[in-house]
Amino acid sequence: MSFSSTSEKTDGPRLAALPRYFSALVSQGLVSGFHFVLNLALVTLLTSHDFGLFALVFVLAYTATSVTNALFATPLQVYAPAASSDSEKHQIQSMITTLMSVLIGICLMIGSMSLFGLSQTGLDTQTLLSAMGFVLAYVVRQYSRSYGYARFDVIGVLIGDMTYVMIAGAILSGLFFAQLPIGAHDVFIALTAANAIAVLIEIARLPSSHLSLMWPWKALAAYQNIWLQARWALIGSVTTILVQQAHTAVVVTLKNPESYAPLAAGFILFGPVRVLFQTIQNVVKPEMALAIAEKRAAAARKQMFIVSALSVGGVLLVALTMQVAWPWLNAWLYQKEYADEPMRLIVSLWAAITLIGAVQNGPYTALQSLRLFQPLAVVTIYGAGLGLALVTACVYWFELSWSLLGVLAAETFVAVWVVRLVLASFTAMTTKHDQGET
């Protein structure tokens, strides 16, 4: 693939396309590998209650990131690379970063006041505080990574990821080898510190022109045109989470975190691959947005297929490894806390769900790059409703493990719809371009 025009529109390090992709894969490989090992360790180190709490907070952090991605990260990656001039691009970067900073400040104030109220109820304030810190730090870090990818600065993201893994690994390893008791709040503190330091490292690499912020009301006024699309992206992000996490909402509401823990424990084998989906999107989305802006529909469509192919390949590799190593994985991970649960069934269902998600990854990236946020939101609204209904029915009529069938059905429904939608959109784009030339 050749993206010769990319270097003309970016002020980041001007690596060629393939080195950028390779660096991004190495970067995410470090983070995903670390999270994979961390989750494997936590399944055995934490009680089922603490692991269920840890998994729920991670889902909350992922959900919050999906919201900020819709409002800020995705518009940054779609609009900034396609800007007509450097001054326009810097204005977009400054405007979006200003609003992101304001939102984080508001969330920090609301979270602090909520913690004060919850402390009066007798809940563990230390754990709540560390969980809040982790969610905010995770959200800010994911935005800083998206900012780096929007600038095509994959080296900066790689350095940040290496810093994150080393700091978090050092803190948690120190606790483990010192034979200190490790609870969910200890893990949250370690990950919060690592994310915060990684963000500071990435900020230190930015040119001074990228550190300027706008007055919030001016940023809000400039954001109005983007909001017309971002509001649909926001709806789509929330409903996408409901498609993927319908079992979380239903099981925790109708049961409790401990009942949710086996489902979360089965997911950890595929969690890193899910994160890889988002990273591939972050790397390719600016490239695809630029190709679409330059009327290169064939190049954008090719990138879409590559995104899905890489995602499917990653899932199949993990699934095959899991099947071969199942006796060892089962004995090590699940026999202590989840011996009475049908863990092989749960893991197999997660493999199928993640494979369908891999197929969706390319079309999702393309639809966002095409700025078709409203049609994508409509798809996920129907998918979320279907998923919640099916998961609820499964929880009432069958064992909890079968609730994942509802998630699988919803993911499949969305996958079929988005594939048809994106192929029709590229066909229409190509036809319009050809008619324009004639």
C-alpha cells in the first residue's frame, strides 16, 4: 500500500505506511500481552468478588473510552488528517483537546463529590477512589494514544506504551515478590500511575504548537459542526457497548458481580484481541479518512478488508492456541475459583463472539471514516435491543453461561448489516466519482 500524500499532511514522524503499521502492532502487542498476563495472574490471585469488581471497572473504563472516542478521538482522527491546511488541522486538534480536558475536569469534580456521598454509606472508599482514578487515567491515556495516531506519530505511542507496561509491571511485580496481599484497589493504583506517567511522556514529545488550548466557549462554538455527526457517533458508541456487553448489564442487574465473574474470566483469553481491534482502527482510520477525502475509494476499501483480515487472523490464532493448551489453561486458571462452572463452553462462546467482532472491525472503521455515523448508530440501536432481550431471556430460562448466546446473536446481526451498508456506500462513492469524471 502506498500513501505518499500522507507525509505531506502530517507533522508527526514521517514513517512509511508499513513501518507505521508494524510499530503500532508491536506497541499494542506490548499492552495486550501485559493485560493478558495480568488477567491470567489476577484470576488466580484475586477472590471471585475482587476479580468481578476489577472486570466491572474495566468495562466501565472501556465504556467511558467509547464515549470520549465518539465525541473527540474519532472526530480528531477523521477531520484533522483530512484538513486542507496545517492551520486548520492545528485548530481542530486544539479545539477537540480543549473540550476533552474540560470533560475530564467535570468528571473529576462529579466523581469526587459522588465519592464523598458514597463514603457515608459504608462502602470501601479506598477501592472506589482507586477505581475512579483508574477510569479517568485510562480514558486520558486512550485519548493521548489516539492523538498520536492522528498525527501519525506511532513512535510516540510506542514509547508511551513501553512506559506504561514497565511502570505497571514493576509496581505489581514488587507487590507480588514482596508477598504483600494484592486486592483490586492495589491493581487500580498501579495501572493509574502507569497510565498517568505514560501520558506525561507523550505530552513531552509534542511540539509547542500542539500544547495550546482554546477558551472553552470558543472551542464549544467551533465544535458545533462536528457535533452534528459526533452525536450519532456517541449514540452508536453507547449502543455498541450494549451489543458487546449486554450480558454484563443483565447479569449484574439481575444477579451480582460474583455471578458475572465466570463470564469475565472466560473473556480474558480474548480481551487483548478486542483491544487490538481498536488499535488497528486507530492506525488505519486517519489513513482511510485521508484516502476518502482524496476520492481514492479503492484504496479505502482495500484498507477495510485488511483491517478485518488482520482482526480475524488474530482471533483464529488465539482460538487455536486456546484449544491446544486447554488442559493446561483450565487447570491453571479456572480450577481454583470456577471448577463448578462450564468454563470451556464459556470460552468457546467468547471465541465465536470475538470472531464476529473481528469481521465487523473493517466495516466499522470504514463507516466512521466515511462519516456515516447516523446509519451506524441505527444499526447498533437495533443490535443493542436484540442483545438485551435475548440475554435477559437466556438468564431467565437457562444457566448464566448461555446468556452469551444473546451477545453472539446480536453481534452477528450487526455484522451482517454493517457489511451490507459499507459495501453499498463504497459502490455509491465509486459510481459518483466515475460520473463526475465523465
